[in-house]
Amino acid sequence: MSEIAITVENLGKKYRIRHQAGRGQTNLREALSQGVSRLLEMKRPSSDEVEEFWALRNVSFETRRGDVLGIIGRNGAGKSTFLKLLSRITEPSTGSIEFSGRIASLLEVGTGFHPELSGRENIFLNGAILGMHRTEIRRKFDDIVNFAGVEQFLDTPVKHYSSGMYMRLAFAVAAHLDTDILLVDEVLAVGDADFQKKCIGKMHEVAQEHGRTVIFVSHNMPAVKSLCNRTLHLERGSVVAYGSTEEVLSSYLAKGSSNSGKWICEDPRPVQPGIQLLSVEMEDSEGASGMTYFSSRDLIVTTTFRLSATIPSLCVGFDIVTADGATAFRCYQTDQPENVWLRQKVGINRWTCTIPAGLLNGGTYYVSPRIALHNVKGLVMLDAVIQFEVMLSHGVSPFWNRERPGCVAPIMPWSAQEV
């Protein structure tokens, strides 16, 4: 078998977007009237009503067997379109993709699960949908169940499973496929830390011990960094960088980040279920904003978003990410004991979070906004929208005047006891 697992040459995908004529029309009667007129007059839409949109263009690269390739990029970069092309869900407009070996995709965790069937029955059903023979499923059944950790509920209909149980079982089935190339899309976006570690460990095993190729699309930069040896950065449908993960992540985090202390969303479209992120801002406790902040001052992060309806399980928060892509910490408004999420209102909401002084060490950091449905799925996962520098100005000891190791430098209480 060839050492090259995937060869992509001049890959492109074009969509034709039809716009309705008469953008000013506001009622159904006018729209129906215009449609009937076109039919009666046998008119075709004018050329200015059809827009050509290239979701991908001129994408070329090769991936070797045993590589774990990370695909990163901001929303609308073309990642989902690229996975659909790799999975043969849609055909390319230009170029070609050549595979060496059997390919399987995990693009939507739990696709093919039937809610009325038990976990046991869904293992066989989902395995068959993914291309596994019944004898293969039987052989791997115990490994799948042990990985998912749902032994106690194996004969319970999956409609009674928690979202975490459902996800673990779905991933376990797909991860035990005998395939040469595995495509994975954001399965780590939801789930507890132990499950995420198991997923990463399993994908490492698939690539390193079995020599298989894994294509992993994610906004989870630490997961990409720990799992992938190669990374492809897409932006507006084109390849920005392709190479070692460390180099690509470093340039990706720095590229496109605002260093003014304020980021404004350029995409006016709301995400489901009716929430639209408008802006993220940062300033210190003195009201100063920009690129550099003193560690001795509080940092205030403000997230502004619009709701078309209140969402009981809404989580609004952000990651603080270090210059090398590691997550220093993540916080959500649901961490508050008084349940701030109950204060939602239809329309524009503006929520602030205070990072206390004396927490962050000196260095470069990024703010990555996160909006999710609690323990269900991520809605907005943007990377490094604001870049900022912290100058260490607290806790400077006369016996230690250099920068401290680590991404945090908290001032801890000390006391001495007589002995």
C-alpha cells in the first residue's frame, strides 16, 4: 500500500446562490405575484440574481499513512465543505481527491442511532450503517461497550441516555472501525475531560499503533496540539498554511486577532437556536483597553449577543489561550451560584466577566469566545478574536525578579506556625 494516504489536487467547490428579485418586498402576496408572473411569461431569472460562491478553491496537499492531520480555521473557512468532499457526500467542482485504503467518517456523532432501540441494538445498527459486518461487530462488541462505559444501561433505550452517554457510545462504535482513514469532526466539543482524553488516546492508538490516518477538524486548539502532527489552516476556502502543528497553530492564533481590545462580528447571521454573537471587548479596571495590560489590575471581558428567544440551557463564556495554543482556563456565566443565565432577555444582552488581578502571568494571550447549550453542543466556537499582552506587575519579590513559570502567577496566602 502507498505511503501516501490522501492526495488532494486543485480541489474546489462552487455553489450557486439564488437571490430573490425585489429585495424590498415584505409580504407573501408580492412574492407569489412575482412568481406567477414569471411562470406565465416564461421568464428566467436575470444573471444578477445568481451569485457564485466558492466555499473551497485551489486546495492541494498530501497526507501520509499514520499522520494525524488537524484542520483548523474560523467559522466559514470551508472546513465542513472540505470534510463533505473527503467523505464523498458532495462532489467537487474542480480538482480531485485520491485515497489509498478504506475511509470512514464521523461527521455527526450518533447518526443512525434509533432512540427506541437499546444501546446493544444500536451498536449493531450503527455499526452496520458505518460499514461493519455483523461478525466484526460481535468481535469488537466488548471493546466498544468498555470504551463507552455504558455496561449498566446496555439494554436501556438510548432515548433515556444522557447526552454524554449517547456521545460516548456513538464515538466508541465509529472508533472501532477497521478503516485506513478516519474523518472526525468536533466530537470533542462536548463531553467531560475523561471522555476527551479517551477520544484523544484512541485516535493516537489508531494512528500510531495501526498506521492509520486520522483527519481531525476542531476548534479545540489544545486537542489539535496534543493529537496532530500535521495541521492545515483554511481561511475563506483557501489554504493559508500546511505543516507542523506547532508552527501552524502559532501563526493561526496571531493571524486575524484584534489587538485593540475589541472584536466585532462580521457575520450577521444568527446561529441556532436564535442567538447571534455581536462583539467581545476587553478593558482593565481603570477603563483602559488596547494591547497591553498590567497584571495588578482586573481584566473585564464583555460579551454582547442578541437573542430571538430565551434559552434555559444557554452557556456564554470564553477561553483564555496562551501563545502556544494551550487553554489557560475556561469560564461560563453558569459558574455563578445565582444562576446568571436566568437573566436573559429577548433582544441584545451584554454580559461581563472579571478576571481578577494577580492571576495571569506575564505573556501573550488570546480570548476565544464560547457559546453552548449546557452539556449538549457548542453553538459558537471562535478562536483568538482578541490578542493581548500581560505585563507582570504584582507579587514581585526582591528575591525573584524574573518572570515566573506557568500561565498563572497567583498571590497565595502564607503563614508561619510556631513549632
